[in-house]
Amino acid sequence: MRYPTVPSYVESRCIHLHCGWQRSGGIVKIDFAGVGYKNSWMDELPMPSQVRATGPRAEANTPDLIEPPSVKLIVRLFLIPLLIVAAAVGVMFLIGLLAGREPTLEEAVARLKAPGGERTSNYLVGPASKQRYLDAKTLVDKMKASEGMTEAERIALASQLIDIVDNHTQAAEGEVQHFILLALGRTWQKNPAQPALNSPQAIESRNQVVATLLKYADAPELATRKAAVLATVYLAGQDETSAIIPKIIEKLKDPKEDLDVRIAAATVLGPLSDSSNQPVIEALNLAMRNSDPRESELVWSATLSLAELNQTEVADTILKLLDRKELAQLQYYDRESDPKNPKFRNLSDQEEQRILINTMLGARKLQVSAVQEQLKKLTETDPSSRVREAGRELFQQDEKATK
């Protein structure tokens, strides 16, 4: 018996009526169970899928019950590998800790005296270069965080650092030499909690430090001169600064000297001197009157030093440097991003913050009410948490000093 061919419209209708149908070639066999039509002999024949499997074949198709994993299996699959990984990580951590821990001050000094690495074209290369850099940086960091060395410790360390900078480093090592020069200046940084250290041995040690810094302030390399000039600021308050100031004034006034060194000289003269030193004030005023817009940083540094010396005529410039609106309009001559193509640009937010904080530090002693009010305003309302925190620290230090 042939089944009628079902037209397409019937197929469509069948779908809507939930008919069960099968297509074989071009013939469609339809069970019109949903529309009242019934083929009895087809209904009596079960479909293969309707026949329940019996016998051995049925048993074979019955899924086996899965036994839950035992504690022993879990330990073997998860716990033991975890312990192995943890042990390996622990060993590597200990190795890294032993190999890369920060050296003590004594270890750093000893290693800086030892020959370090190989040099290519006068530059230190390889692992030794990194280690010497870390050792030199450790000197500065440890001394910065120190509660204050005894007189004997200062004398011994100053002697060792002079030996290192003279005999165990060279300008090609860059920051290594610069860190050592800064550390050398710090050896005789005054500690307010200590009494004056003025034994003959201490005075002689400070004189040796001053002579060494002044020698490197005339070095052929720009970065070395700059580091040596900046290192002299740590001797502020010591009598030996009288031998330093003339050289710093000379650097500041020398038009042939590099701008970075002149900026460093203007920066240190304020802390090194006092308001009675007329040569210093004259040199700073001369620098502040510089009209070259490419040397605005020199003007700012001279202004801050004059503010530190309580020269009230710089108040207007200080107020501009403490005003974010003014800083947003400043054009800064960028010589660092692309040294071959320097250009004017606006200050970034980070640079504005740096100028604000540096100006706050320099202006704290300037006895002008408008300046002091602006310092308080920045401490309370500036959007930068760094600036607010710097202001709070300044006022806390001033409160402690007056007690």
C-alpha cells in the first residue's frame, strides 16, 4: 500500500497540529493522531524505540553504579601534589630571600670596596652592576632611616665612603657614584636629638667630606657635579659650610655651567646659609631675575631658597607656585623627555604636586600672612592626598620645634 504524498501546506498544518510524521524519499507517512485519523494496523506495530530491551543486551546497557572516591584516592590525586608544589614554592622563596635580601649597611660598604663585574666601554654590565647599584642605594636608605649615628660611626663611615668614591667607583657607573656622594654628605647631617659633635676628629672628618664634595663638584661629568652639589645640603648647620658656600655661589652665577648644576646650586644655598649672608642673597636674587623662559626652573629654585631665608619680596612668586590655577597655565621647558628636541609644555598633575610640595617646604619659614594662609588651605582642601599629607607633616614638625 502506498501512502499519499503530502503537499507542503499539509506539512505545515501538520506541524501546527502536532502530528507525528516521517519522510522517506519524497513520501511522507503521517500519523494523524491529532486530527482524528487512525490507521489501525500501523498502531499495532510498535516502533523500535518503543521496544524495551530484554535479556543479556539489556543488562549490558544498564549503567554501573559509580563508587564515590575514597579518602585514599583524594589524598593521592590532590593532597600529595599540593604538598609537592608548596614545598617547591617554599624552597624557591627561601633561595630568593637569601639571594635578593637587602644588605646591611656594613655589607653594602664592604661589597662596594670589592671589584665589581666586568666593564664594556667603561660601563658596568652584568649582575654586578645591579648589585653595586643596590648596595649604593642601601647606603642612602639606611642612613635616611637611621636614628642617628654616633660620632665614631660617622667618622668611620665618612672615611670608608671617601675611599670608595675615590678608588672603587668611576663616573661611568652613573647612579652608583651619585648615591655614594649623597651618602657621604649624609654622614654629617645634623640630628636635633644629638648634642654637637665637635671633637677634633669630627671636625677633621667633616673637612675631608667638604673637600671631597667640592672636588667632585668640578668633575668633568655633569651628573657627578650635580650630585656633589646636592650632597652639600646635608651639611646644613655645620660650621664647615663656610667653605662650601663660595663654590656654590660660583656655580650658580656661572653662565657656562649646565642649567641642572645651577638649579642644584640655587636649591642648596637656602638651607646652607642664613638671612645675614648678603653674597648668597645677591646671587639668588640675580638668578630669580632671569628672564629666559627656558630657565624657569632656576627662577623657581632661587625663589624657594630666598623664601627659606625669609626674604618677603618673593611672596608674590611663592603664592603663584602655591596656586593650582597658576600652575595649570605655566609653560615648562621640557629638556628631559626628548633631550634632542626640548619644547615647552604644560605641567602634568604629578609635576604640579611636586612643585606644590617643594614650595610648601621652602615657604614654611616665610613670615607673610597670605603665604601661611595658603599653606593651611592646601593642607586642608587640596585634591591631592600627597599634598595634604605633606602640609600636615610640616605643621606637625613646626609644632614640635616650638615646644
